[in-house]
Amino acid sequence: MYSIKMRSSQQNEHISGAETICCKAEIDDILLSFFKKGFNHENGEVDFLNLKVEKVTSPLTAIQSLPIYDNNNNIYDLALQVNLSQDVLQKAWSYIEDNNNYSGAIILSANNGQRLDDTDLRGIRVTNFMFDSQHNYNDRVQDAIAIASCINRFTGVIAELCVSDDLNYTTGYFATTSSGYHRIKNIKQTGSRHGGRVIFVDDTLNLDAYRNFLETLPKKVIDAKS
Ligand code: PML
């Protein structure tokens, strides 16, 4: 298997990214589709695009996909189900709405909203994963479900909030292992580059182990019943 990664930018500002793990025969097609995705983007004119192909040498860890719900629930109601307070949610929003361009997720204490990772503007990234699923959702949604499944299926993770930083993509999600992946329409106004991922965790979570799980371990997200 091979890991394929793409990222594009304009004057070092993130424009687009994508990744998967595939077999040798699929590499050409995936490179082309990632190139098209990264090079022609509504976020702006690309002046740098990087495509990386790397052999995966260790076995893939299987992760069950979260169930997906399109019921447009209220974030505050969903947060309440996992005992996240409005104050903590408000702190998460302040990271999503600040003018920093975090390339990965911010990790907050579910208890008091304090930031726990020390990665500054980088954040924690979910990498080295593929999605092997029968879902009929488009690539963007499939990608988001795969990332949310990796993020949430780790002991000590309480929930995740995600808002796209794409100018005109206004559907976000709130995910937890217990209640699944909830798509939320109009989570932000159109025309805004604000966005990001915030992960709420128990204070006892081992951050080094979690970071290794998200960033290094090769992962394969599978349908819950397969
Ligand atoms: C992104 O593409 O930047 C994140 C998208 C999150 C929402 C995906 C969905 O529509 O369910």
C-alpha cells in the first residue's frame, strides 16, 4: 500500500489538502484527482502544490466509521449530551474564529476549555489514513467522516467540532463516539475563511500516545458492519 498526500498554498497560506492510502494500481488516478482538487480551488490562486507518494510499511489499524446523521441538530444540545459546557464551547469558537490558520486540530480540556497541546499554529494533524467504505457521500464528506472517526475513537476523547475554512462551504459537524457524526448546516456565514477543528478531551488523556495515533499510525476506517 502507498500513502498519497497533497497540499497546496498561496504565499505559504494553506489553500487545500488531501490524503489517502491506496494500492499501486490506484496511484495515477488519485494523483490526478488530488492535483485537480488542490490546484483549482475557490480559496485562491495556488503558487505551491506538493504531491507525496510513500510506501506504507506497517499494517493498517482498522477503525470503525462513526454513524452519520444529517439531522442538523443544535451544537449546544449535542454538547450537553457529553457534558460540555457553553463556556467550553465558546472557547472552541474563539479558536475557530480567530485569524490564525492552524493546519491541524486544537486540543482543549473538556473540563475547562484550556488548550492542552503545545503545537501553537501547527495543531495536531490526522494523517496516514484511508477510508474503505460503501457510503454514498461525496469525497469531502467521506474524508471528514474518516478524520472524525480517527479523532473520536480514542479513549479519553469526548467530542470534536469542525468548521471548514473553505470560503463558501458552510456545513460543519459535531462528532462524539457515543452519538456519531452530526452534520450541521449553516454553521458559519458564506464568504469567510474562518474554520478549524477542535478536539475536546478528558484531562487524563495521554497526549503523546494520542498524537502518535493520529499522526503516525497507518489507519483504515471501515464501515461499522464490515
Ligand atoms: C472541510 O472540508 O474542510 C471539512 C468539512 C466538514 C464538513 C463535511 C460535511 O459536509 O459533512
